[in-house]
Amino acid sequence: MIEAYYNLKRTPFAKDIQPEDIFVSSSGVELHQRLHNRMEKRGIMLLTGEPGTGKTLHLRAFVSQLNENHYRYFYIPLSTVNVLDFYRQISYSLGGESWHRKTKLFSSIQQCIRDYVENAKKVPVIIFDEAHLFINENFCELQIITNFNLDSVDPAVFILVGQPHLRERLLRPIHQSFHQRINLKFHLCHLNRDETTAYIEHHLRLAAAPEGIFTPNALSAIYQVSAGVARIINALAIKTLTIGALEKKDSLSEEEVYRASK
């Protein structure tokens, strides 16, 4: 309905956006710079951000640009598991065996990482999403897993992605040793007012939308309601466009935005 009424070539603000079409804010640019730095130096990185700010989306865009001859990435989204399952899913993701004993799984994980680095000549990039849901024991286990050659080298990149309270959690005494091993920390900020406007206009251009669908006041209202959180912007813009299509409005004001927000 939205596409037909506004003569769009595709649905705007969709989740399945291609990596090359992602809008990159100033915070996003800095994140990509930090990620490039971590690819060179390896080790552990902590990425935090409020829900809906695009942490996973930015990572997807970044890893899609990695040289496949030099890097191999592994995405591990299941965080609410016990220690043994934690080991199993890492080993399975890396192509190792699914042993029933922790010692076997540990050896499998480290051997897989060594094989990628020494034989395939590729750096493993292992991404743990929703890491704020880790049980305490799994932070300790990850510290052990990342210990290679008496802790003298970092053969892989480990990226922990989570919500802001993960930072505070890792500052607790129980996690002090693991926290000290994190080489780089970055917090992805939400969009500011100007970036929110640019974000909306960017997605409308991708859909070949005519200019001026959202009035300046409507764009300001979207920022006020969403606080610059991309996921909320997407939902609010789509609902506002739906109201516009239903009521055959070529221009959408703050009134439609506030109605959509309810």
C-alpha cells in the first residue's frame, strides 16, 4: 500500500537492507575505524549501545567488507547457555567437534583457531551478540579460551556486543581479570537531530521516494519521539507513511507522526 501510493520502488526502512546501503552516522564512522584497528591488532573488543541503535547492523556491514582471503567471521547469537553449551556452540561454529567433555571442547576450539591462522592464513573474527545475557561463568571461560601460548599472542578477534549495562557489569570485582583483557571498548551512540533527518531522507532516497513527504516539523517530531534510536525511527516512519497512504496525504506533518506514535 505504501509503495503503491507513494510510487516507491521498494519498502523503505526495511531490516533486510544491503550493507552498502546502510546509513553511517558520525558514531558509526568511528565504530568502523575502531573495528579496522582491532582487525590489525586482534584481541578482545567490547561494543555496547542502547537497544535499536544498530550495533548488529553495523557489524554486518563491516564484516561484509572484510577480505575473505585474510579473515573469517563467526556470528554467535545464542548467549543464554550454560558453560558446556557455550563451549559446544563455539566449537561447532568454528567447525570443530561437539564433544561432551569440556577439556575436549577447549582443545577443539583452540586447535580450530590455530588451524585458521597457521594453515588457512585467516584471522578468525568471533562475534558474540547479546553478551549482556552471559552468565558470569562464561566470561571466565572466555578468558581461558582466549589464552594462547601462555597469553603471549592474540591469534583471533573476539567481539562482545551488548547493551550499556554490560560495561557496568564487567567492572565488578568478579570480572576484573577479564575486564583487564579487553583491548578496546566502544559505545555506539544514537542519532542526533540532524542525523535523524539525514537517516530518514537517506532511506526514502533508496526507495526512490519523491522529496518532501515528511515536512520539517514531521522530521522534528520523529526525532522527539524516537530520541534518535534507529529501530524506533523505522517503525514510526513506516506507521506514519501508512497513515498517509490510507488517508491519501502527499505530505505528512507532525500531526500524523504523533498519531502514529500512539
